[in-house]
Amino acid sequence: MDVLYFAWVRERIGIAREKVETQAATVSDLVAELRGREERYAAAFEDVSALRVALDQELADFDAALDGVREVAFFPPMTGG
Amino acid sequence: MKVLVQAERFDLGAQNAAFAAGHRDMGAIVTFTGIVRDLPDDPLVAMEIEHYPAMTEKAIAAMAQEATERFNLGDVLVIHRYGRLEPGEMIMMVATAARHRRDAFEAATYLMDYLKSRAPFWKREITAKGAAWVASTDEDEAALSRW
């Protein structure tokens, strides 16, 4: 699946998007996998309460299932308007 | 309903005039314009707005649709910019048309509250001291609970 990062999540990880091969069942499982990869991922996902997630461009919860999802995006709380 | 997500500046007068035209059955039009505000203690050089292109328009259209149903709008317009903006530049505008003013005002407030916390934009303020991401506030999130 495609995993996208925005704002300071993108800055901490150092890339805007990447392809991830995973068997993770939920967003939280995916976060645990990513966190275990390298220090920069651990830094970005240190506090998931400070993060938001979208699955195929729709806001979702961290316990949401990844079954059939093609695009996951992680970002800080939005500051539009 | 019209939703525009763009880097370019927009012409507020022309947008207002075009929106107001052709709504003979709508008695009220409310517009809100968001401006890049300078910082009192640490002058702002620019504001950079990042967004999630695949999601932005879709998310705003969903909010506009919800507002239309909830407040009986005859029409709604949202323009939101991204990229690098200077102090005093217009960031975004919302216009709502309804039969009566209360609905038009409420719908504009509703849309602003949702755009602030649910549209995928992230603002970064650039000053002489450096750059900092704008943090969301508890007030922004609390504003949604009244809807």
C-alpha cells in the first residue's frame, strides 16, 4: 500500500510517501511496524494521540482495519481555515 | 456548490458578485474571508500551507454538502489556497446562500469550524527566527462539539 506523510510527520521521517508491504491488520499494527523500523519513524510516531490518520482519503481511527485499503496517510491535527 | 483548492490568489469582489448573481430565491448571502495575520512579537515573513491534494477537495465538498442539508442552503462556495502566502493575503473564503440570514450565518460558521479542524491543510509560519508548524488548539476541536 502507499503510505503518505504530511507536515512535521513528513519532516521527521524525511519522505513524503513510500510503498509499504505489510500484513498489518489495523492502523495501530502498521504504526507498531513502522515504529520498529528506525529512529526517525519512532520519533514521528512517538505519540499517536498527536496524530491523525486517513484511509483512502477518509479520516479514520487507529483501530480501523486495513483490509482493502490502498492509501494510508499520517499527519498532525489539521490547521485549515 | 463550488469548491476551489488553488495556489493562486482569488478576486474576492468578483467571486462575491458571481456568487450573489442568479439567486433570486435566496434572501441572504454571508461571506467570510480568512487573511494571513501578522504576528505581534515576531513579524511573519510568510505562511506556508501544505495540503493533501487527493483528499482536500473531497473533504471540503463533503462538509459543504453536509452544511447544505443542515441549513437548507441554496448554494455554497469554498475557496482555499495552499502554498506560500504573505501577511495580509487572503487564504480562503466561504460564501453561503440561504432563504434567511440565520441559516446563512450559521452555515458559514459551521463550515469555518470544520475547515479549521477537518480539512487536510497544515500551516507553517516563517519568521526571522525560523519556521514553526501552527498547532491546532483545544478551542478549535471544542468548536465542533456544538454542531
